[in-house]
Amino acid sequence: MKRAEVMASLHRMLPASSVGLLARAAAKRDARNPAAMARARESMHLLLDGVRPDTGPEEIDALARRYLFEIRRQNEARWHTRLCRPLPVQGIERLSLLEGPAMVHIVHHGPFLLIGPSMAQSGREVHVVADPGLCAADRKPWQAQTHAVASQGCHLFSAEEGAAGIRDRLARGLVVAVATDVPGRTPVEFLGQRLVGSSGAVRAAYDSGTPVLSATIHRDDHGAPFYRLSEPLHPADLDSTEALLQELLRRQEEPVLAWPEAYYDPLTKWRLDEPSLT
């Protein structure tokens, strides 16, 4: 048996109750690693420098340590399906009652793997744009497990299908869930910074007149996460694809700032919009 398969078996054998303990132990090890801690601090600076420039080094360090824990907890929890059930969704009726195609917009904040299962509670057929590795025939054990978690009650399709795959599903009247904090070429304003993200999915919605709902992550009084669905944005009410994308990102800002350490690896999602030297 390959090492990856052995490790997958070990993860599954451990009780779900061990996830928090394992995540805390791993996060403590990460915090002792100068490179890991530096990356965690950089992640928090990326999210906060544009809106909270006065955040001190002690607070950044505390957030960075919690960020390391959140990453580890999410990675460990995916091996236990009972810890990865659909989240409650405030405003789910907004999707249930919407006729025809719809797009649900997210960023990689909180337990984002559960966007499809959570939106599927609307009774609509939901398709989620996913990393190509999760949709490959030769998935690695961790990718197969991630696919199993993320596809509960919904369908994943590879980001390699691009805008054409999104347009096809919208034309069929389906719900498409997509994150736009992925590598792209579109300059945007987010959290007070000029960043570069992707606009292809939102352009597909705009061009087809598809309403777009923003799904944001929040926590209840006990710290349990839940989604909140916004009222749909209708492309006819906005001037351009860029205006639609900017409004969707604006709606994500407050929830992200309320729980910045739960943003999953933002350094791989965003890059600063550097001025050209030529």
C-alpha cells in the first residue's frame, strides 16, 4: 500500500473527537517553524493592512497562530464526514424561490468545502466549480476524500471547463457556486487593497443576465459557522461585469474581517496588483 493510502487510512481510523486535539498539536508545531509562522503573518497582513493598518505585531501574531489552527482543523475535519455536514443557511429561501439559473458567489473563507452541500438544501440542483485535481479520475486519497465531502448532495465540475462550462450550466437553468478569489488577471478592490483575481465566472453570469447571490460565512453565539445568502444581484441593475464583481467582493469584506484567521491560504488566492515597470 502506498504511503498516501496508509496515511488516509490512519486519518479515517482516528475518532472524530480527536480533530481539535490533532489540529492544536499540529498548529503548535507550525508556530515553531519560522517559515510557517512568517507565511501565516503575511497572510494576516494581506487581509488586514488595507483596512486595519494600525494592527500591532502582537495581534498579528495571535491571529497568525489561530490561522495555523484553522488550516489544520479544516484539513483534518475533512476525513470525518459527520463533521462536514451541510451548514445552516440564513436566507436559503432566496435560492429556493428563485426560478431559472442562479450563481452563488463565495471566497475561500470558513468551511468553504461545504458550499455545495449547504446550497443544495434549497432543493435546487447545484453545481460547484472545483479544483481540477478533485475531479480527476486518478485522484489522490486526500483529493478523493475532499471530493466526497464537497459533493454531498451536489455536483462538482472542473475549473478547467472554464467559462464555457459555467455558461452551459446556467443555460440549463442550474445553480452554479463559484469562488472568484482564484488566480486571474482582473484588478479588484478588496479589503482596502488593489488585488488581482478572476472575473470569468461573474462575466458569464452578467452576460446571461443570471442573478447572483453572495454567500457569506458567519458564526453563531456558540462559534458554529453558518452561511448567509444575500438578496440576488441582477446584472441589469449594474453597469458592468466589473461593477457586479466589485459589489460581490464588498459583501464579503465584513464577514472576512470578523474572522480573518478562517480565510484559507489567502496568499495562494490573491496577489497584489503591482504597477507595470514597462
